Amino acid sequence: MTEVAFHFNAPDRVAYACRLLRKAAGSGAKVVVTGLPDTLQQLDNALWTFSPTDFVPHCHLESDARVVAASPVILAASIQAVPHQQVLLNLGAAIPDGFDRFERVIEVVGLDDEDRQHARGRWKQYTDQGYTISRHDLVLKTSH
């Protein structure tokens, strides 16, 4: 069964996703990131600029098939035709159709009320389907 994790209280969801993707790619994980096209474009831009010394290889799903096959991070508005199913990073408001094909799903939740409301709905959907969820509160991690 797919492992589901919620990372709560990200002050900047895109910046947090960049750090998470840098760690994942550094460990050899293959990650698909899904969300609204605007969010994916913001993430694409941020991945090029968030660190002067690190590069996270990534591409959009619509890129050349060889590039997609070689990229550890794929940005995809729809996950139906992605080439791998190791980790799914959801930056969208809804649970993506087909999430259960992935080994792990990571939900990043920001600080604003609308994002928190959507996250509560996703949490309930996952638990209603029998998934056990691990919770990572980013405020608690940074306050130590």
C-alpha cells in the first residue's frame, strides 16, 4: 500500500519543495511533482535559482521522451502517463487520480487557510480509503 505523508506548515511551499527535491534526487529517488500549471512553472523557475551551488535535474512531462526518461524529477499536471511511480509530491488541492500506483505520496501544506482546508479534505479521503498517514510538522522541526 502507498505510504502517505503530510508535511505541514511550510512557510513557502515551492521553496520547501525545492529542498525536498534536492534531497530526494541526491538520494537517487525518482519523483513526480503534480499541481496546477502555474505552481509547476513557479517550481520549475525556483529549481533553477534556489541554490547557487545545487542543481536538481528536472523537466516537464511534455519534454522530449529521452529527457523525461533520464530526469529524476518530472513536473506533471496529470500523472496518468508518467514513466515512474516511486514518489509523488502533490502540490495540488486535490488527491491526484492514480496516486495509488506510487510507493510514496508526499503532501506539502502551507500556512494559508485555504491550503489547510484542502489538506484536511485530502487527509480525510486518504484515511477513508484505509491509508495510514505520517505527519511531519515543519514548525516543530524548526523550533528545536
